[in-house]
Amino acid sequence: MMTSIKHLKILIDESGTLPDPQGKVIILAAVCACSTDELSAIVKEIRRKRIGKERPLELKFYTAGDKTKTIFFRNLAQQDIDIFLLTIDKMGRKIADTPQNFAVLCWLLLESIFNFYLDKNKQSLPSYKIIFDRHFHKESDLEEFNTILTEHLTERPVSIEHVDSRQNYLVTVADMVAGAVLSSESGKDPSFHNVIKPRIISEVRLNWAEEKKRLMTRNGKPA
């Protein structure tokens, strides 16, 4: 668990498909760190070993081999990071992949993060830089997402950035974590989830329909 936090970077990615009714859950993962230098070094080393071996340089949970995953998660578990997880139970329903719905999902995750650091830093809140693996291609969708999310993040010192993991590979750390948790949730392989459990601060499970209804009426803000 990190201490003496003034500036915090939050890497966020999801695993699972919102509109797919066959997928029972959506996993959102946030990896929080004061410094991301060591996280970058882990990913850089894995990418370096892939050069010339006909393997994709982009690190993704569902394309990485077990050896790569083992090296990655063992190293990740040794870092000074905090991990927050949100599991959304879809209850057999589709979730429309809209800026509005995705903003709600991300806010639910960020709510746990902010509450944790508010309790931990009672006298002063850290500033937050939130880095998302770019979910939408259209700039108009990103702008709508940012507007809705910012409305929920009142009085929080935050900046929001959307990056392409093919260019900014740091955010793939969150993809790997989300993928490991979904793999565990689906009963395929819990081993990588177990490796990082010492770094997990919060694992929240929510019902999508109930939470969306709650947020629709909270403070009169639409969800």
C-alpha cells in the first residue's frame, strides 16, 4: 500500500464486452501509482524480448503466453501500486456501449478509489491523472464521455487522458490486470489474479441495473 501520496496516476482498462449478452460480467481495473517508471520498465522488457520473434509487440492478456504472463504478474506484484477492481454483473442483459454508460461504469470504479484516498489523506487530496485505454474512436464520443464523467467528479483535482495502447503501452498494465480477473471470474485460470491479490485494495461487485437506477437519481444527475 502506497504512502505519502501527492500526485497519483490511475491506469484504467476493461475486460469483457458491454453489449454481448453471453458475457456475464464486465471487469474494470485501475492500477494506481505515484510513479510509473517501474511499470514502464516491466512492459518495455517484455516488448524487447518479443522483437524479432514474430509476436505482437502490444502486450494484451488474451494474446500473451503463460510464460509472459507469469513474468509480468510476478514483477507487478512487487511494485508499489494499489489495484482497484470493479465487477459489473450484467444479469444476462446487454449494456449499450455508449459514452454515457461507459462513463457510469468508470465513475463507479473511481468512486471506490477516491473514497479510499480521501480517508487516507484527510488533510489534503492528491491530484489525479486518469489514463484510459482509448475506448471510443470518435472524438465526439470521447468529449461526451469526459463531460459526463467530469460532472460526477465534482471538486476532484483530476485530469483525463485517452491513449492508444499501441503507442502508449503503459496502459496495457491495466489491460493485463482486468484480463486476469475476468479469466478468474469465468473459471478459466485464477492463478494470475491470485498473484496480484496482495496489491488489491478493493474488489467491488455490483448489479448493473440497480446501480444505473441509483445514479440516475443521485443528486439529480442523469446517468
